[in-house]
Amino acid sequence: MEMEEESNLCLIKSPMPNSACLIFNPVSGQSNPEQDLAQIRKTLEPGLDLDIRFTTEKISAAQLAREAVQRQVEVLIASGGDGTVSAVAAALVGSEIPLGVIARGTANAFAVSLQIPIGVEEACQTILAGYTHRIDALTCNGQPLMLLAGIGFEAEAIARAGREAKNRFGNLAYIWSAMQQLGEMEHFDVELTTEKDFYQFHAVGLSVANVAPPTSLLAQGPAHLEADDGLLDVTIFAPAGIPGAIAASYHLFQTALTGNPVTRPDVGYVRAQRVTIVTNPPQKLMLDGDLIGTTPATVECIPNAIAVIVPESPPEGPLQRVEEFTEKILAPLPEADQNQ
């Protein structure tokens, strides 16, 4: 077993396995699943004995992944959207079984965040190369997740983006849903407690992220999220109205692309190992794209939770910006802002 140090990433080159279990979601994304599967088999099967398991309406990716872990497969490959990938990854938390990813979904946030190629052929070649890197996972109210927990605005927007719209318009479905949500954006009171600090402020949305691509705007306060730093990245979104929300979103997108942290007074961020978020009134809670209830939420980081097959290192990021942010929005909101 070889170890390669590139930037701050420790890649482990593992011996070529003899077999792998592929969990394949045939309804993910907009591509032709039969063609995708044929390409996967053509690329992987000459070198791997491939055990293919299909998700159905009655058999979830999580169930198939748990069964694969019990069988102690050599490699577990998830092929589908972020829901499929996250479910498979969550089943591997604490395991030594490496995760391969063949992303075929709408956003493919997990793959993009870890710089795993999106194309089927390229993703398969990454798996065959066999470089792994251990990344963190999260738990939210005891439930494991890999990407992020969204509270308020983002959770509402994702709830509006239905399956038909995502299949038809891809990522544009999320953007359109968020634009619609702007007209109903409301502030709520937040109490945020970390292992060291306590904050109170007003917001319209928060995200607690492990990994997220630049297009996940409300997770981009720190600009770059590190999947292996043992910390959560909390971004706080608190614009006063629709023009401010549009400007803040554009600023988040620009800083994410340039690798710089945000500087607007209506966006804050903090890094911590554990956070508890209490809101008044309760807000919708989204975990890895699925609505699971409402706040309060306690999110904890599980360091080095899972080995993922990757081609290269995720980038570094800055630390936090929350004190200045809370100073500007701790005061009671003007009545006009409360009605936004």
C-alpha cells in the first residue's frame, strides 16, 4: 500500500480488488440508464467481478448498502444521484470498505465537491486507479449524512423542486425554485450553540455543511469546504429583503468561484465540531436533499468516517466569520424587515 502526499491530502493507493458491489439507481438523472450501465460494465468488468444490485421503489440504496457491508464486500460503488450516493456513504461510516462514486444525478454535489469526474467512463477509471482518501461525515439529530443540513430558505426551496422539474430542467429546477421562494422569504430568530460559543441572531436560512460544491450557494460562506478537517461549516444567510437576497447570493457565488470568504454584513459563517440550532418559529430541516422534519437540530462531525475513491485533493479554505456578522444583526429587526 502506497501513500502519496499532495498539498494537504493523503491519498492511499490500495491493491487492485478482485470484486466490487455496484448499487445502481436506474431512475437517477436524465441520461439513459441502460447505456450508462453498459458503459460501467464495459469499463469495470474486465478487472472486477461486479455484483450489481438495483434500487427499486421497495428496495432503497441504504438497505442494499447495509447488506453489502454485512457481506464485507471489497469495494462498494454507488451509481445515481446525491440521494443514492449519500445513502450508500452513510452505511459505510466507520467501515474500512472504500466507496466508489459514479454520479448520474441532477446536482451531483458529492462528486463535484470531491473532484470526482462526472462522466461515467472517467468515474470508472478513477475507481480502477484505486486512490482513496478518508473524509468526515455528519450526524443530524442522530441521522447520518454526508453533504449538508439546510434550515429555512434552502430547505423550503428544495422542497419546491419536484422530481419532474429536476428530471426536465436539471440544476435549473433548484434555481427556479429558489427564485420563487424569494417572494415568501421570512426572518426567524436563531440560537446557535457550538462547543465553545453561543450566538443569537436573525436569519432567513442556515446550512451546516460537510462538503458542498460552489453551486450550493448557501453553504459557501467560508468559500471552500474541507471534507477532512474534522469541522462543520455553518453559513448564515440574513438579507433584509429580495434585492439583498439576490445581491448576497451573487456575492456567495462569486466568492465561491474565486476561493475567497464572504465579506457582506448579511452573511456569516463559523466552523465548529458540534452545533445546536434552535429557531423561533421552527423551520424545515433538509438533510442531503431530503426533508426530514423541523428544527431544533444538533449536528456533529464524525472525523475520518469513510474512505472515498478520489482522483485528487479538495482545496483548502479559511476559518470563520461570525462575530462581526452577529454584531450587525443582533438588534431587533425593523418592522418592515420582519415582514419580508
